[in-house]
Amino acid sequence: MMVMSGAGTSYIYNLYTQQIKDNLGYDEAGMSKIAYYRALGTWMAVFNGFIVELIPAWFGLFLAATMNFGGYFMTWLAVTRRIPSPKVWQMCIYLAVATNSPNFSGTIAIVNSVHNFPMNRGVTIEKLPQVLIVPADYSSIQQKEYCFANIFINKPERGEDHTILQAILSADMFYIFLITVCGYGSALTFFEQLRPFGLALQYHERLIQSIITLTTIWNYYGRVYAGFVSELLLTKWKLSRSIMMSIILLLQCSGLLLVAFPNIPGMYYVASVILGFTFGAQVSVNLSMISELFGLKHYATFLNFAQASTPMWLYLMNTRLTKVLYAREAAKDIPPGIDPSTLKDLTCTGHHCFMVSFSILAAIAFIGALVSLQFARKTREFYQGDIYKKFRLAT
């Protein structure tokens, strides 16, 4: 927890994104590119995994601290105009490096924690307050045990250690991939649009920044309570973690609908609580579920494969869907006779700004809940058994 406590800087991007745009004179296209590479740095951790396999843990933590400081320090120098204004691609590099740095500490913290406490994974993972994409295990890729027959004929049972190809080519991983795309993609799009949503409802800038900050708190509570509740449901009633994931995604769907139809006063705050909580809850349940189904031998690799496509889907849902529909709604507010293409930035005001886009995102989250329910049906027999038996025998 001490290692992870300093790894939450990627959550406060929306607090200073407007300062980057105003002080450095970037247009909306440039800001979209910066946001994409910031997300890419957060979610792509393969190279971190290669390095961690070759260096001691202390040096991995040193690299994390160096990258975090270097990336954000260069951003601070640019925004405060202590250095010449960087080009968009340079700012992309600064933020990608900074947001990638927690993957070093994340790899070291979560893999060691789950190996040390294998029979309490939900509770263990809930204690780690940072979103984690744990990178690939470099040494495992070098093994020569992956013949065609072993992958498709001698497949291990759920809960046993899988090889990398056996896991990523399995139906279980495909289900987890779909659930992750629907859940993470729609939730992260909300976080990217949290500030424009507040401005559309004409809230004061100070209130918007407070809501953005509080969202990270609800994210943390989501991890804590989802990990605890899913562990309780599993140990007491043998209920699959996919059941908990379905409940989380249905709750997330309701939060996205509140954004789409914010007609009742206070919905901005309520939606931020629900969506911050549900995103954090997904993380702890997802990490536990993957370790239980595929074993711990290549745990880091499996997590990376399940979530590696998140930047692409975030780009599609945020840039290609939400921002396009937002611009279309903003164009409706322009007085007659003015060409929207002549305006540098389009600003939408009113309840209609995110109605269509977030209705679509709510539908995506609902689809994820249905997929998770189907996955719970497929894994029901596995969770009815003693999934931690081998760890008890080992002790």
C-alpha cells in the first residue's frame, strides 16, 4: 500500500487539462491526441513487464519514480512557461511517460500480494488503490512448451495454471475481454467527459474540480467494498464473481443514464459517485477473477491481455463517439448564419449535450452486464467447488 499510495496521479488529469489547452494554445484535435496518448501510457504495460523481469524490484521502483517525476515535471515547466511551448507530440510523450510509470510499481505490488495471499484475493486486491494493468511475463514467452496439441487438447481445468496461449485462446478470456471492453470503456469515457459535462450544466469551475477530485475517492471505495462483498459472496454462498460484475455493470448503466438525462438537480454529483464507485469495483473483481480462473503462474501476462485493448476502445467511445456527438449538439446552439467550421471550439450548454452519446454508452454497459451473467452461468460449477483447495493443501 505504501508503494501504491503515490501512483494515483493519472486520475487528476481533468483538473489541469484546461490549463494545458489555454496556456499552450492547443486546439481540440491536439487535446484529443494528448488524452489518447495519456491513456495509452496508462494501459499499455508490456515494455514495463519486459524490464521488470530483468531488474530487481528496487530498481523497478526507482524507474517508476524517475518516469513519474520527469513526465510531470516537464509538463509543469511547459504549462508555467518556464520552457518554450512544446509541440503536441512532445506533450503526448511527457504525459505518456508519466502515466506509464505506475505500471512498474503496479507489477511489483499486485503480483507479489496475490502470490502471498492467494486465498484472499478479493480482499488483497481491494487494498491496492491504483488502477493496475500488470505487464507481460517476459521469461514465460521464451518457454518452448507451447505445442499445438498442448494448447487445444491438453487444456487444464479452470483454476489450474494455464500457459499463455491456452489462456488467451480460451472462451473464458474472451468473455473477460468483452466484459472489460464494455465496462472500462464506458466508465473511462465518463471520466474524460466529466469536466465538459459539468460545464454543459453550467456549474462553477471550482465545483467541477471538486467533483473530479471526489470521483477518485468513490473509485477507491468501489475497490474496497466490491472486493470485500465479492469475497463474502464467494466464501459464504459460492457465488461467482461474475454475478458481482453483472450487478456492478447494471449500476454503472444507471449512472450513465443519469448523465444522458440530467434533468433532476444534483444528478452531476450522483452520477460521479455511481460511476467512480463502479469503475473501482470492476477493477478489484476483474483482477481476482482472472487469477482464480487461469492460475498464478502467468498472472501478470493474463491481466495485460485482458485489458490491453482498452486504449483503442476508449479512443472509439470517447473521441469517435462522444466528442463527435457533442460537437453535433453544440452546433445546434450556434445562432443562425454562423458557420460552425469557422469556430475554433464548440461549446454545448444544456441537458441535451450528452443525451445520445451516453445513452449509447449505457447500452454498452448493459450488454456487458448480460455477457457477465452468461459468463457466471458458464463458471457456476467451478465456483461451486473449492477453488482454493490446492493452496490449503500447500500450507
